[in-house]
Amino acid sequence: MPEIPDFTSAQWQKSRTDSDLAQSILSGKGKFHPRMADKLRDVDMKQLVSLVRAFQSGQIISAPNPPQVVPITPLNPVRVGSAIFRQYCMVCHGPDGKGAAMRPIIPAIPDFTNPGF
């Protein structure tokens, strides 16, 4: 996949502004990076650009604050599960859990709505 950039490359990092990175993420790039404009909020975009910028010298120098996950209790498993899905899974699996947008890139991505899954 030669079109995937090396985020750890100082030359690559210097060749892109934060605005360039945000635009690439929102609009998609090539056949391996789908459009994310309908999946990310402004705050998500800023955090994602910060994360990409943190890849320097082959390592993350300053990772963004890790997300706070509310402990699952008998009183709130659906609410917590929904929040976790939105934060970690929805980007690839979509808001409906079918994974249709990513299937051309990741053919084995499961359809969570399929009873056979």
C-alpha cells in the first residue's frame, strides 16, 4: 500500500499543515482511506490531527488524553456500550453496525446486524 504515508517521517510531517491533515481525513485519500466527514465531529478531528502529529521519530511523543470510560454496572450497560461503540467502533463499522462503508477495504469486517455473526 504505497499511498499510505509514514506518519513518523519528519519530512512528511513538515510537508502537511494541520488543515491539510484534517482535509485529507474528512475527504478521504486514495482507495484505502474513506471519507470521514460524516463520522467525525470537530473535536474528534482536532484530537485525531494531534495524534498524527504525535508520531515523531517512530513513536508517539505526546499521546492525547485517553478517553474516559464509565465502568459498566448493572444499571447502565446499554448506555456505556453505546458510548464505547460510538467512540471506538463506529468509524469502521458505521452507525448501523453493518460495516458497509469499509467492506471494500476490509472485506472480512463483520455485519453486527447479521444474526449469523
